Amino acid sequence: MNVLQETFTGIPACFSSVEKVNDETPLTRSGQSVIISIYRTKIADQCRLITVTWCKTLLLHGLSISVEGPEGESQYTCKIDMKPWYLRKKHGSKRFLVDSKPVYVFWDLRVARFAGDAEPVSEYYVAIVSDEQVVLHLGNMRKEAYRKTGCRPSLIDPILVSRKEHIFGRRKFVTRVQFQEKGNFSEISIECKDRIRGQPEMEIRINGISVIQVKQLQWKFRGNQCVNLNKMRIEVYWDVHDWIFSPGLHHGSFVFKPCLDSVTGEESGSSEFADADFSLFLYAWKVE
């Protein structure tokens, strides 16, 4: 389980308190959500990582964009506050320098639609421009973004490297992920249950289908298993030690990663399937 120990970091500082929720309450109703997506693209003449963080708490709702610096650190950051009374800040642009070259961030979140999460689901755009090219575009308002920036799309498509989510609940945790760039979203459900004689069990479902069942979770709190999703094979890692043995607010860690040989059959040469470099990391915070 070194994958989990080396990759996961602490919870972002934007979290301060957690509300109690019912067993079947959707996670985002706790009022808190953090979604972090990391992209690789060419910006300021170099291949760099761009970190996009959507954060929502009881008192804060914001967007942060960080560009990797020369030493690999997130050196250049643009922050956008999306509080309801800051309507004028829900659209605009900012400029900063990356290695002495201008980089622009354009956004329009005035009519963005949310489904309870920190990240919008539609009716918005965020565009990052470098060398008069849109190197990263988020949201479904593509035409509006290109019209506002006055720039053409980059010749190099950005690559989604990883996605990290912090989600809250008592026993059930649900999220959605797109393993294929042009494919449908898949729903991932993780549920912790108390069965015979109080022995905990865990079940993981993808699109409503049970793919992993772990009995006697107190002995199998760390593990991994390969599951099938359509024509992809996905390796699932979990570490829920703190769920079982640590009282109070603690998280279980999960990784969903397409395998290198994730495409089977005659279509194994197709590029439409998930990039094996992509990983989904989940911090499932169990609220008693």
C-alpha cells in the first residue's frame, strides 16, 4: 500500500468544521467539498503541471489555479472568490508572469450550475491563455471562452493527470468520474456496513454494480483489487485503518487507477480509452 502512503497528503486548510449528516445523506450536503484536478500542458514554452482547486466550505467558495514553477513547486497562483455577494468577481480575468512570460486566466461563473459540489457542472468557463493560445479550457461554454480570449486552441491537448476529492459522510460516499476523455461519467459508491456480531464490511460499487466486497474489514483494512469497467481494467487501492481504529473525524484513502493493459480485445489499439497515467484519489471523511 505504498501507493497510498506516498501519494496522499493532509486535508486542505480551507476545512474547519463538519456538520453531522444522516446515513443516506449525499456527501455534499455537509456543506464541504474540495476537488483538485492536475493537468499537464505546455505553458510558457515548457511542459508544466496546472493545479485547479475548487473549494467549498460553510463560509468559503472559491477557485484556485496554480502553475508549476521551474523547480516543480506551485509558484504562480490565481485565486477567485465565488461568494454570492461578490457577483462582480464571478467573471473577469487576471494576468501573471511565468518565467517572465504573460499568462492570462479568464473566467465566467455568473450563471454556473452546481450539483452540491464545489465544482460547477455546466454554464461556465475557465480558460488559461499562454502565447496567444488557450492551453486549458474548463466548462461547457467553449465558444464564449474563445470569443472572450480572442485566442485559438492550443495545438497540444492538455492531459488530466489526476483528480483528488475530499468527501464527507457517515457510511456512504459517492462521487462521479470520467475515466475516458470522451466517455460517460461513472458513479463510484463506497459504503461501510456493520454486519454479523458488529464486524464491519465494505462494499464498492461502480454504476450500481458491486465490484468489491471486503468482509472482516478490521483485518483487511488495507488492500487492492483489479476490477473491470466495460473494456477497462481498473486497479483499486484502499486504506481505511483510521475508520476502524481511530475515533473522531478521520478519512479512508482510495485510489482508482486504470491498468496499463486496461484495453482488451480487438480495440486494444484505440486511443479513446483512459490514459493509464490518470489516477483518481478519494479522501472519504467519516463523520460520526
